[in-house]
Amino acid sequence: HIINFTDIQLYIYDKCPHDELTIIMRRYMMKIAETIAKDHDDKALITGESIGQVASQTIESLLVTNEVCTLPVFRPLIGFDKQEIVEISEKIGLQLKEFLLSSDLTEDVENPDYVFAIGGDGTVLRTFNKYMDKLDTVKFLSIHTGHLGFYTDYSAEDFEKIFFDMLALEPTIEQYPLLHLKAYCKDGKLIADSYSLNEITVNSHSGFTYAAKVFINGEHFENFRGDGLCISTPTGSTAYNKSLGGAVIHPQMDLYQITEIAALNNLVYRTLGNSIILSKEDELIIKPLKLDNHRISVDFRTFNYDTVSKLYITLAKDKKISFIRYNDVSFWKRVKRSFIENE
Ligand code: NAD
């Protein structure tokens, strides 16, 4: 049976205290399940709950949901160690899917309007990569099941709030800029054409120092020699870029940043030393001095090339990523709770 729950949820949202929405919703779900069970002369209910997995499945919560049922409720997974992040993600995914399908939405993996990423920032990067060609239509919403995430808004503990937020609130859509990379080999052939949500890093894959000429808007800017260069988006500024000492940038600024990775400075190779912020019009070209041993990382993906002669990097002109936001956790609050203190 699939029961459309939308009207009940809206009613609960309207009439009940908001910190008890999930538990009241679960009581109604149990009540409905019991009504159907009794119609079919079934003798018990079976659920997939396990203790302490999310806030609505503590002993106290299970006790309160049980109170609305007269049939026995069996929970065969009750003692399973579901703290494993992957399992939590899978379960949240299933619950979310059930909810969405009961709210007049359909599942379309190939051409979705909304994509839910459940995991951490790494999951968001992988989900972005999967739907990179569909950014014009796709909007992302993410739930973190591990540590606090930068791209994620809901935690595993409060993810059921999404159900209510989606029904009752008008979301804001936040768009963030991306980087566009084109890599060419010596004969001018395009060998990589990709977009990045966090950053593009270049270095040598042999362990030798990486040496390259850096051009901004066609003009020679500096000769780099060192471990490599990290070119980050505003959203990526809190990731690898931050570990390298780069500036943290508000994610909706249309700009990008180059940060050096352990630059050597001597009479031949001389770099600015500071990270550089480039505008959305600026075009960055990196020409490695040695064409072999070239490693390019785009977010979590790494490619080794032995023929790269030129990298062309700009802020993507035709693409941005869109996130749906229901709660207004400001970017600076995210920075504070991730790096300074989590109140
Ligand atoms: P991972 O599992 O090692 O995760 C790296 C960490 O980066 C995680 O804690 C994640 O939450 C965090 N992170 C990712 N994007 C973030 C963002 N935009 N703001 C703040 N923190 C962020 O590796 P992964 O899951 O494959 O993620 C790839 C990312 O790892 C890369 O895009 C890069 O930014 C980051 N990275 C960081 C370093 C470093 O800080 N020294 C080195 C290599 C890669």
C-alpha cells in the first residue's frame, strides 16, 4: 500500500508544536498501518526501526509511537548496529524516497529536477559529478550523516524535518559558481574538459617538483616551481584551499582563487607567495615546463597525463550549481561551526 500523507503532514505542521512534528507524524503512520492491517485481518505490524539510529528512534520515541497501536509491533532490526554511516545514508535514502513518492513526485534518475545527496561533502562532490551535464535543470539538497558538512543542510538526526519543510516552506535557491577546465596536449588536442565544484589542483605525479609558467589574461605572470597549484571555487575555498592558507570566500561571489602548494622561490622561479583572487572575466593559463608526469585533480577525481602542454581555467560562464535551502544557516555560521566552535 502507498498512502499519500501530504494533507496529514500539512495539517500536523499547521496545528502541532514544531519540535514534535516527527514523532506525531510517526504516530499517524503507525495508526494508518494498523488500520490497514486490521482491514486485512493481519495480526501484527513489522517495521525496520533500530534503536538510537535517528532521533525519532530512541526508546522514548518508540514507546510514544507504540502507544497508538493495539497490535503487537515487531522490529527485527532493533539491535542492529546501524551507526555505520553508509547504512544510515541508505536508510534515510529509502525513507526519503518513500516520502517523496507519497507526495505526488515521481522518481527519474536520468533527468531529475531535484537530487538528494546523503552522506558528507564528498558525497555532494560525487553527486555533482554525476549530474554535471544537467545543472540547468537540477537542484541539489543534501543531508549529512557524518561530520558537519559545508554543502549539507540537514543532519541524520533531523532529516525528517525535510518532509515538513518541503511541504510547508518556500525554499530559497542558492547558486554557486564553478570552475571550467580545459587541458590541451602539445598538438593542440583537447584532452580534458571538465567542471569543478571545489577545486582543480595541478602537480607532478612522479614526486618531482612541478614547474610551470602562469599566465593571466594572456600575459605572463610568474614562473612557479614547487609541489603544485590549487585553483578553487568560492565553495571550495573552505576545503583544500583553506588547508593551504588561502582565503575563505563567500560562496556566492563570482570569483576564483589560486593558491600555491609549497612554492620554491629562487632567482629562476619567483612567485607572488600569496593566494590570488581572480575575477569572473580573468582567464588563467598554466603551461607546465615538463609535459610528462602531469597530475590534474578535479575535486575528488585525479588524472595522470604524460602529454599536457596547456591548462586553461576560468570561472564557468554557462553553468552554476543550484542548492535548495529551507533553513537560513548563513555561510559564516557554517564556517564558525566547522572551524571555530560548534555551539
Ligand atoms: P575526503 O574524504 O578526504 O574529504 C576531505 C574533507 O574535505 C572532508 O572532511 C570534507 O568534509 C571536506 N570538504 C570537502 N569539500 C569541502 C568544502 N567545500 N568545504 C569544507 N570542507 C570540505 O576526500 P573526498 O571526500 O574525496 O573530498 C575531496 C576533497 O578533499 C577535495 O575536493 C579537496 O578539497 C579535499 N582535500 C583536502 C586536502 C587538504 O585539506 N589537505 C587534501 C586533498 C583533498
